[in-house]
Amino acid sequence: MKTRIVSFLVVSMASVNLQAASENLIWEASDNNLKKYNVSILHDKKGFISIAHKMTSLNYQLSPVDHEGNRDSNDIRYQIYYRNIPVWGHELILHKASKSKIFLTGVDVSEIEKEIYQTDGKFSASDIERQIIKNNDDSIIYKNIKKIIYLDSQKKAYLAYHLSMYTNDPLHFVSAPNYIVDANSGQMLKSWDDLTHKKIGQGLGGNVFILPYRSGLFQHGDSMKDIPSLGKFEVTVKGKNCVVESPEVRVINAAHTDLDKRSFPVLSIVEIYKNIPAFSYPCSKESQYININDGDTSPANYSFSAVNDAMYFAGVTLEMYKEYYGVEKPLGDDLPLRAYTHIKNFDNAFAVPSIKIKGLYLMHQQIVIGDGDTQLTAPAQSTLSHELSHNFTRLHSNLVYNGQSGGINEAFSDMASIAMQDYLRKDFPWYWDGDDWSIGREATISGEPIRYMDYPTKDGHSIDHFDDYRDDLDVHLTSGIFNKAFYLLAHQPNWSVRKAFQVMVDANIKYWTSGTSFEAAACGVIQAAIDRQYNKQDVINAFKEVGVVCPVIGLVN
């Protein structure tokens, strides 16, 4: 879907309020900043911490963020509200560092009351929704609108509406358009696409494209001679069939269903109505549980088995988060993840997070993997780690996929791709040589990488220094700043890919907030290094090389 700027009848305001709200990056072992919220910190018998309102505050409130999965009672996120309306992109995180030590991080906001006096706008939610949708020609799969307080780059506060949708059209396939619109003037304030682009199963994997250090073809398992081998993938044996499904991942071959490009993302009610099955194939001990050709749908566009690769690399990614990084539920509670493969003429892959309303899943989290077209073959290796890590981010920091937070979001998923290859290398050293820090090389028909983490500007478009950042740059281009910092950190003495990604994972879980900036995010990574007693100066130096400096003078030791 093309991004459209929507205009209303009211195109300008009669007067301009020169006052602005203020933001304050908080990083301190004190609850002084909580006073305006009129709250107290509670400790229960098990030592868990929480915030309780002493009485209703007139202007500002805090409310716990409802995140599934790995909620750590020692790091609790709170959404900031102004007069019971959420302040978009602003959260505070309460941390318990020890029995007696509590500290607070995040970007606090004040003085909204100087700009916003009334919380009822001239336009209603239905007015805004109707005006945007009438300019939309795509099929709407899902939509949601809510009233928010929005602060622009000049810290001007607006009473606004945030409309988020999933749409589908024949030309652009799936989009996730988001609009923030002034509730009083009807002015479009911000718009963006939020779409982020038992082990016995055996069979071929990979593709025909040769990398500088290995063959593109490999096998899952060890049933074939003279072909490089990765591990087997998990299947469930039911009678004489192997079902490519585990408690955490379900692989669907879309070519064996009546799903087409117009069906995505798949709503839960559609999944139930169509009774969409996991892919299965005939198997036995005698056949060595080999999936030969994805039920006559592989090879496809130079790729040998999107089904085998999707199941294997999704499983490896989840194992990596658990084993290396101590995250018990990398994708939360909405399992199994649905992995849709064999989408014809689709040159990409994308992840969709869970959407839950009033306790019911409107949409289960899913990843959609095309068979490729003119630029890519089926992107089902490091791309799996990349896309699943977008859902990991959505579950934790929930970084907005736009602006600086969007660049960090995209970079984190690129880091996860490298981390997954590093994780595989411990058992299969042939798979990654440790020197190729490019992204997507194994999936491109041309053999040219999509991005370079060690030298982001090599693609001719990405940036690798904060001085070159502009708000109008695509997040895939601005990701180069954090990608380069990650590369530099991993190559510091006494550091490694695993160690560098650990502090990024910790920061994503504990310190980054949805609207975080490069500088605030760097503070979070430095704090994560301090927490683990890693050398914080190495982290500071890595970010300094890309022009990002944490503005907090004293982080919490």
C-alpha cells in the first residue's frame, strides 16, 4: 500500500501555541520523578516491586504495560498517561537492582497541560477513521484506532488519534499503515508502514547460490553423502506421516491450501474456518524421515526446501535466545508461531505480531515467507532470525518502526541474524566463517548482500554515523548506525558476537522504550554492560565511533 497524506477540511489552526511540553531522560536510583504521578513503590513478600497510585492524579498517571512472556518482576514497564490518555512512545521502567536499590529509566514528559486543556477533539475517532479509509483502495484485514497524546520532534503536544491497520492489495501484497492525526485540525502528524519486512526430520536445504566460503546447498541431517550437514528439524510423527510442527513452530505450505497473497496476514477466525493444517509428508524409519520435495512444491526459484529451512532456522533461533541469552520465552505465550511458506511471486518475508483484544487473539503471530521472484530466492535462513526478532522486539521494547527507534529495531534484527550464524558455528563451523558481516547474501539471486554491518555505506545508501541521520531516511538505511556499533563492539578485545548481542538483548528487554532515541538506546546498552560487569568503556567507545553519545553522566552501578 502506498503511504497517503490525508487532508481534512480544516487545514490550519487559527493560532499557534508557542509553548511546548518537555522531555527528560531519567536514569537514576531515586523515585523523585514519580512524585508528580502521586504513586508509591510497593514491595511484596517475595520481593517483587510495583507501583500503586495513592489517589487519582489530575494530570499524569502510570499504568503497567501488558507484555506477554518474559515479564521480569525486577524490570516493570509503565505507560505514561496524561489525563488517562496514553502519551504515545513514552514509558518509564522501574528496576530493582538489589534488595534495597531501585532505579528508574525512560523518557519522562511534563508540561503537556500548558498545551492541551481539553481532551475532547473537534474530530471524533470515527471521523478520522472514515476520512482515511475513504482514500484507501486496499482490502482491510484489521484496523484499530485510539486517542493518544503525541509529541512531535519539536516537543509540541497534540491531542491525536493513532489508526493502525493491516491491509492487502494485489500490487503491494501486505502493508501495515499507521497514521497519527491531530484530533482538532485533522492534520496528518505522522505516517509509516509498520510491516517488518523432536528432531528427526531430514532433507535438503539452502539453494544453488555459492557463497565465498561455502556451498549454498546443504542438508538437514546426515542421510546424504558429500553434502554439508546441519542438524535435523523437529517433526511430530502421526501414523505414517511427519507433521512439521512443534509446540513452538508450525510450518504451513500455502501451496497446499486455498490461501493466496490476498489472504495475508491470516486472521484467527480464518485459520479456524479454513482449518489450515501444518505441512505433513509420508515418513518412516526406513525413509529416514526425509522430506523430499515439500509435497511436490520444491525446488522453487533456486531454493531446495522452504519447509525444511523454515522449521530448522526458526527452531535454531528460539534455541539461541534460550541457551545463549537466557530468554525463556523468546516469542511469548502465543504459540506455535505460524510459518507460512511457498507464497508464489513474493520477493520477501515479513513477520506479524500477535494482536490480542480483550483476552482473545484476533491474529496469531506469524511469519510469511515468499518463494522469491526476480531478486530473491526463498529467504528462509538468516531471514528467519531477522523476522522472528522483530516479534521479539515487539514483545519487549516495542520499538516504533519509524525514525530513530525504527533504525534500532531493524538493526537489532540484523544483529540477531549474525548472532544466529555465530550460534550455529559452534556445532557447524562450515556454515559461517565469522568474517562475512553482510546481510541477506545467501538469499539474493545476484549474490550481492542486502546490507553490510561492518561497512554499512558500502551499499551506497545506508549510513553509519549519527551526523548523517535524517528523519526521512528509511529504517533499513539508518540501521547502519547501530549495526556498525555492534560490529565494532563484537571486535573489541575480550568481546565476541555472543557477548555483544547479550547486552543488546538485555537492553531490548530492560531499558529500551517504544520511542527511544539513538542516545537513550546507547545508555541502555551501556547500562546492560554495567549490569553484567562487562567493560562499559568498550561500549561507550563503540557508540562514540558512530557519533552516538549517552547523555547520562552517571549510570547506575
